[in-house]
Amino acid sequence: MFGLGIWELLIILVIVLVLFSRRLPEIGKGLGSGIKNFRKSMTEKDEIDVTPDEKAEDETKAEKSESKP
């Protein structure tokens, strides 16, 4: 394989593991959450949430009560 023996490949693997060992858990966590979100989005119905926020409702009620004479 490209003129590389088993020992050369093992040395390269060890170097890669040493360089990226700190970031491997973060990469795995990000990959796992990405797959989880993808599967969740594939199973859910395509709906648009048009429910107004509670904060927006409170502001609208306050504006209406202030505008009344």
C-alpha cells in the first residue's frame, strides 16, 4: 500500500493519536449529537410553529391597555 509497511502505518497512527487525543472526545460528541439531530429531524413532521411567545403576548396586551383612553 503506497510502499508503506505495517510499522510505518503504526507510527503514523500513533502520531495522529497523540496529536488529536485531546480533541477526540469533542469530535465524537459533536458527531453523535449531529447524527441524533439528523435522525430526529427525519422522523418529525414538517411543521411551522406560529405560536407567539409569551413575552410577545404580554407586550401586546400592555400596548393595548395603554392605548385605551
